[in-house]
Amino acid sequence: MKRLQAGRQAGRQQASKQAGRQAVRQPGRHDALSSYPSRERIVISPGVNSGRASVSHPLELSRLGVADENLGTEQVGRWRRHDEESREGERERERERESERERERERERAREREREREREISCDVGRGIKSDRRRKKDISTLDERERVRRRRSKAADVERVLSAFRERRGKAKGARKVYAGRVK
């Protein structure tokens, strides 16, 4: 028992010596320790916490045999509960972030599907427009051919009529006028 107390005391002295030499913690870095009373924070040497000099939780220190004797079990219980709550809160925040990332991925997939649909529609519309144009062109060429044929046939008809008039009357000009008055 005495050896244990001596070990604890030596650990306390060592920790308090180091506390004088090292910065306790960088300001602005928020962690679970920020709510603990500052007088009970203890700095431990580099190598104990992943090679960094850092403030350690009293429970960790108690595992290392450097805990303060004055810490009551009630206080330790409070810290333990606080640790559990902060860890639970962190896990909850992580789950929330993950679900937000998942929602963002889903929105991106929906936007991609929408873009794909628009591309397909525009392609279809483009094809439709092209086919319409082709159809119109075909129709217009048909119409044009028909018009040309009719014009030629009409001209031929007129020519036949005029020649008939010429033969009959011998006056092409007068015959043309008469014909022009009836047929346009």
C-alpha cells in the first residue's frame, strides 16, 4: 500500500514538474476536456499519448498510476458519464454527417438521372425535328414537282388554245386576251 502511494506521489511530482515545462494545451482546440476543472488537468510526458505531449484524462492517468488521490469515485463516475455522453454525441454527429453525405449522393444521382433524361429527350426531339424537316422537305419537293408539272401542263394547254385561236382568227394577240380574261 505504501509503495502504491509512493508511486502515486512520485507520479504527481513528475507530472507537476512537467506541467511547469510544457504548455498545457493549445487554446481553441475543443475536446471533451474543456469542461473539466483546469486545476485537475495533468500534463503527461510525450510517448504516453501517441507521442504527443497532451492533457490526459484523469481516468487514463489512474490507469498509468499517476492519478490524484483526492479524486473521489463520485467525480470519476461523473467524468466517466461525461466521457460516455461526449462519445455518444460524437457518434451521433458522425451518423448525422454520414446520413447527410448519403442524402447528398442521392440528390446528385437524381440530378444525373434528370440530366440523362433531358439529354434523351433533346436527342429524341432533335431526331423528331430532323425527321420533320426531312418530311417537310420531301413534301415540299413533291409539291414543287407537282407545281412545275401543272405549270408546264397549263402552259401546254394555253399553247394549244392559243394555237387553235391563231389558226381560227389569225390574231394571236386578241385571242390571248380573250383566253386571259377567262382563265388565270
